[in-house]
Amino acid sequence: MPKQMPMIRTATLISIYFLFVTFLASAQVYPSGFSQERVANNISNPTVMAIASDGRIFVAQQQGILRVIKKGSLLTTPFITLSVNSTGERGLIGIALDPDFATNHFVYLYYTLPDASRNRLSRFTANGDVAVPNSEVVVLDFDPLSTASNHNGGALAFGPDGKLYVAIGDNAKGSNAQDLDTYHGKILRINKDGSVPAGNPFTDGSEQKKRIWAYGMRNPYTIAFQPGTGKFYVNDVGQGSWEEVNDVTVGGKNYGWPSAEGMSTNPNYTNPVYYYGRGNGDGVGCAITGGTFFNPTTTQYPASYIGKYFIIEYCNNWINSFDPAVATPSRAAFATAISGNGVSITTGVDGNLYYLGRSAGALFKIVYNPAAVAPSITQQPSPVTVSQGETATFNVSVTGSSPLTYQWKRNNVNMEGATSATLTITDTPSAAAGNYKVTITNASGTVTSNEVPLTVLVNALPVASITTPDPSYLYVAGTSIAFAGTGTDAEDGILPASAFSWQINFHHDTHKHDQPAITGVKSGTWVVPDEGEVSSNVWYRLILTVTDSKGAKKKDSLDVHPKKSTLNFATVPAGLQLTLDGQPITTPASVVSVQGIKREVGIVSPQSFSGMDYQFTSWSQGGNAQQTITTPGTDASYTAHFETVIVGTGDEFTVHGFNVYPNPVKESYLYLLVMAEEEQLTGLNITDPLYRQARKQEVNLLKGENRIPVYIGDLNDGMYALSLRLNGKVISKRVLIMR
């Protein structure tokens, strides 16, 4: 078993130094003439936005609040506040405005029900800037959710055909993406009322199947249509190697997940039109969180940008573009060091790009000034009041030709190193009180902001302390973790529950999945899902913030790591392939896994190795060829047993006394033609494209020629493996069902 990693405890300390000035955010880098404006602040946990033809911007917050930004101002009253489950990536995560919004005022929202049982698509009616009370009409309830809180998808968009397209994640189970009887891992095409429209690629089978437009998706977080052409792109967040942009204009295609990520040589899968890898820097990253076709009716942008597809990267904070008219496009850098983990980039009716900064809690607009323009302040610094020892932050938003330089002043004296749009003073002492302003300069001019005061209260900071869980605690997936803490203050004494705020963030590799805060409680529990992220490099960060009666805040944090076990996979004979969470692995292989997390293991059968063909027979632990295992509390081994087979090549009846017809099969029955050397009872196995057992039945053979019907009317279209033990040998043949 790998060495367990204990929790790391951190606490905010009061500095004894006079003044610390830090540069919180590096300046954004745009092409010459471009700059960004902060349109609105104080949008906690933004997820997605939609822009109406009248210029209003609807912004969804994960915790269930839909806000409206009108004429550049965030309206105080929300459009609507929904009761949602917002753990993990759940919550209010999708929005689309009806194509006839100007007249029917319909708003469509995708959100997670409060009990986390499923995601729902509902329609609401607007009355001005708020929703009509009780106007919700449920359009479609999606399939039940597992305990995994990630891979919800949620993107909504109306196509040029007037149909509503819905992107749904695989619910952290890769095999869902290939199962045509579930919505998970799919793109749906539906009528406005949720019914099945004419023209969908699958016309029979389950109700889920009839609504499917495309499949083989992992976490299609954002989608976009190109005005004029109707080209339809889906941005699919990858697992460990590639982020994808897929062309889904034509329905019925399979995009390969979980067997393929990025480019694939499998002719059954449709490759992405553009993809990028993992890493640090421009052009690579960890999650594609937005895309938009830049085809505005009017714009100040140079003509070279019109028709391009812009994408935004969450972890590395960049925006790139490529030309969708090119068969094999290459990226063009556009912006780096953008603000606050960008999501949901879109094209505004004013011809500008807009994006949401998740961690910044803000909406930004990217503008272009073709001629050299002097700096102009769009958002003045605000007065700041902090208690001694807290952090004080001033911000200014500016437009103007690049490059822009900044110089902050305190009491009219330049502050060394304070040369950014954001000024931060940490562990603020009382001596830092004073009047602050900033001067911004470029080649065309200079502007100075309003002077605003920093007030430093002589007020002892409160003390926050996390008391539960214990610093040595290690969690197991599928269990509850209790948390508790205390808050005290020299002036206020023991702080009440109303002074407490908890943040529980899930960390994975170099990025985090933040969640809305839990407020007003001194203790509670959270459940660690037993399905979802399968990486072992994960942990939770628990952050407690307490606030005293004068507004002073103090934090304490705790990193909670998991228990881990090693899963050892083998085959007999050695060297064959298995699948783990839909991805192929070559044995022997060892994988570190979080205890309690569920993993999907499977086989590839038949398969060839060293000139021989093999068919799966059994697992050492028993069970089906494809099965879900729960990572145990100790290291464990899983061995798949195979036997040599004769794989059919077309002359099976002549050589081996076995054949299947018709092939492809277009009806409800196929037929086995078998020449038995003696009377025998044998077994027939049929496995589906995911190597799951689709049919198992006994076959009674008489000596001589046998013609045996096999019902396959309930099986989905696809390539199946059919195997039969005959005359002391196992013979396997692939059969294509194609109705």
C-alpha cells in the first residue's frame, strides 16, 4: 500500500511588518488595440451566461441564482432563485433564451434538483427583469444521478432549426457515453416542449435513444452554433490527455469516449476538429470551459477575427482562436493572463467578446480601439475599511491602448512596486491608513483615479480554529466527513454560528473544483462521493472563515487527504489488454486508487497477442466481463483469464464447421450454421461493443449439420463478438447488427 499522506494544516498569521504590497494579478496580454473591461463584480460562483437581443446579460450562479446585468449594471434583484443541489459541479449550470424571447419571454434553465436525484430542464417566463412567480414548466427530467457530483455537462443552445440542443455529461461513468439507452454522455436534440423532433438519427428504441443527436461525450460543458452556417461545435472536457472541440453538425456520430480521447484511428469514432493537451502555458491546460463563433452583425474588431472560433481555458487563463473553415486548423494566440479562471465566453450583440471569471466573480468585456486611445477609467477604486491585520485590496478598471502602466500613490507619494491594476496590502497595520489613488499612463495620455480612503480599525482580529476533523484523519470515498470549528474575538467573545462560513473545495492535480459556501453553522458533514474523479492525486481543502461584529475576518484551513490502495491487474496469459474506466491498459499493471472509489474494469475480447487469438473466460474475483469494483481498504489483485480461440475469417464452415448468417444482420434473428462431430451441449456467448455480455444461452447440437436461430431483436446496432465452443475448440466471429 502506498504511504498515506497526512493532512496539512495552515493558518493565517498576523504580520509584524509595517506594510506588504503585492501584485495579485498579472496584467492581461492582448493583441495591440485590445483591452478588457470589468462589467460587473460580486457574482459568486458564476457558471454560464446568455445575452438577449436587447443587450441584457443573464448570468447563472451555481447556487441557483440567475442574475441580470442591464446597461452595464448588475441588478440587485435576481431574475430567479432556485432551490438546487450545488455540491461538486452540480447546481444551476445551463441557460438558453428562446429564439422568440423578445415576444414570448421564455428562459430555459438546466439545474440539479435539491435532493441531487437528477438534473432537470425547465422553462420560465420573464416579466421584465424577473421571472413570473410559479411560471416553471418542466421540459424534461434527465436520468438519475449517481453519487458522483461531476460531469454534468449542462450546456443549452437553440439551433438554426429552432430545436433545443442539450449537452449532458457521462455522470463520471465512461460506459454511459456509449449506452444509447441513457442521456448521460450525449448531445440531445429536442422540441421546445421536450418531445422528440423529426429528423433525429435514432428513430426506434428507448425514449432516451430517440432524443440523442450525438454520443461518446465525457463532459460537454459548453456548446455553440455558428450564425449563418449552422455549424455546431461541442467543447468536451477531457480526462488526462486532451481537451476537444467536436463538430456535431451532423447527427448520429460517435465521438469515442471512453475508448478515445483526442485523435483516434478507430474508423467508428469521429475525431475532434481541434484539440489541445495538458501542461502549463499558452495553448495547453486542463479544461476547455467555453467556445464561441465570432460572427457579430457589427463589431469594431479587425476583419481578420470575424468567423473565427474562440476558446477559453480554465486553468491557464488564456483565450485562443482557430479558423473553423480550415480542415486541420491551427491555433492563434489571442489573450493570456486573463482574469480569474475564465468560463462561458460568448459574443455580445455589441460585437465584443464577453467572458465570466469564475474565481474573480466578475463579468469581463473585451474591447478594441483601432486607434491609439488615451486611458479611461471604467471602474474607480472604492473606499476600503479593514481591521488591523486584515488584507486591504483596491482595484481599478481601465480601457485604452496597450501597453498601460500603473502607479499607486498613498497620500500623494508613489508606492514602490505598486504598478498593477490591483493593489493589495496584506496584514494591514494601522500606519497604512491614508488616501489612495492610481495614475494610469500610455503613449496617448494619462489619467488619475479618484482618491479614496483606507480606514484601518483598531480592532483585534477574531480567531478561527478548525477542531474537526483531526489533522491525522484520512478519508474513504463514500463516507461522510464531519467538520466543526470555533470562533472567538477579544471584543465579542465567542462568535455565534451566524459568523461562520465554510468552504469545501475539491482539489485535483493542479486545479480545484470550488463550491458555494456553507454559512451560519459551526459544524456539519459532507459526503465524499464514491463515484466520479478516479485520480489518486485528489484532496479536499476545508476553509473556515469567521467574522466579528466589526467585519474583521480570519481564516483557518485544513487539507484532508484520502486513504489509498494499489490495484494490481493481470491476465493469464500475461501481456493482454484490459480496460480500466474505459481506457485500455496492458498487463501487468498497478494503479493507485482512493479507497472506496468505484472503478469500472473490463476486458477486450477477442484480442490478438503474439500471433494468437484469445477470448475472455473469467475473472479471479468472479462476476461479469465488465464490472464495477470498489477500491478496497488493502491492496488487491484482479486477474482475467483467457483461452485461445479461432477467430472467424469467412470460411469458418468449411474449415471449422461454423458460420453465422446473415452478416450484417438487419432483422431480428441471426442463424448459426454448425457442423458438429458428435451430439453435444455447448454454450453461445454474445458480447456487445463494450464487451458486456449481451446474450448467453445453451445450444443443443446434433451430430452433423445444425441450423440454429438466435433472437437479437432487442440488441442495439453495433459490432458484436459471437463465440461458440465446438468440437473441442472455441470459435469466435464478429457480427454487425445494422438495421
